[in-house]
Amino acid sequence: MNNIRTPAKKKARELAKYLRGERPDYYYLKALFKELRTELEVQVPGSSRKLPYVPTEDELKRYYNAVWSSSNFQDMLIIKTLLYTGARVSELANIRIDEIDFQSCRIRITLRGRARRTGWCRSRNPSRSCLQCTTGA
């Protein structure tokens, strides 16, 4: 058996001459090549999904200790707000002061001008302000 293949571009021209009279559209060609794969017993390779890295419990404890004992107040405030509210980094970057309700510990998060959702600053003491919840003061 001959293992030399016709170049794909040349084979496409040959198929185009053969199919041009039928004026095929995208969906027809998609169905046609699906049937052709079945006829030729060609398997479609599945995409391999790599599982995300999950830190160990010890690594998580070290991370939280590093965040809570940070001397850089701005970094600590950003990381704690991300952790407490569950906001995405892009959402946090777009929060304005008027979207923060310090009395009820709420942050209104706008998703690129479409929908809104509310993030809560979790605290054991509900009378604490959002900033106090986040900074642990």
C-alpha cells in the first residue's frame, strides 16, 4: 500500500470540483465529513483535560498565615477582599467606592455592564464595617 498522501490543498481542490455543482453550505459539508469519517473509520481525538492543581492543606495554611500576617496593608486588603467576597480579580479592579455599603458589609459587583451581583464581607460580628471585616480590625 502506498503511504504517500496527496497534499491537503490539492485534495481540497479535487473535492471542490466534485461538490461545486451541489452548492454545499457549511452544515452540509459538516454532515458530509462526519459521514466520511464514519465510512473511513477515522476516530476524532478527544481533548485531554488536565486537572487543576489543588494545594495541600499544609500549603493552604501557610498561604493564609502569610496573608493574615502581611506587613503590606494594600496587598493584604486586596487578597482578603478576594477571599471573603469570591469576586474575580477583574471585578475587584472595577469596584468603585459608591458600590461599597459599609453599613451592611456589601459590595455590589457589576459584570461588564450587564448583570450585577452582591458580594458579602463575612464577619462573625455583623456590626463591623466592610473595611473592618476585610482588614480583620
